Amino acid sequence: MRATGLVRRIDPVGRIGLPTQLRRQFGISPGTPLEFLADEGGVLALRKWAPRCAFCGGTESVLAFRGRHVCRGCAAEAARKFRSA
């Protein structure tokens, strides 16, 4: 991650305005779901939200199953293990 040099203040109701430059660069428009990430060192980051596999964290070929997201690869692996058990 690199610093952008852009600084914004939080308004009285907790909102932050995302600079136009960053919205264009990352393809963020009104209604785009964003996910907050934080680490132990106090770094707070945003990324575009995408469903992620509950097992491997992948974002490709993810399906919803019983309220969780599972990728096709993990689903196939689970099916093989259950068949052999």
C-alpha cells in the first residue's frame, strides 16, 4: 500500500468524502459496496466488496450456499471428501 497524499476529515455524522481521482481510478460509483479492512497496526483500508469463499478466501466462481459463500473448487473438494468418508 502506498500513501496518496490525499487527506479528508470525517464530518460530524462520521462520513468521509472519497476524492474523485480515487473513485475514477478504482471504478467506484454511487452504490458500489465497499469493505473496511483493519490491521493490528492501526491501518484502515477500503476495497470494493466481492463475495469471498469462506474456506480459501478466493473470489472466482463463488456461489451462495446456506448463507455462506463457497467457491467451486472448495465445493468440489468437500464433495470428494464426503463421498470417500
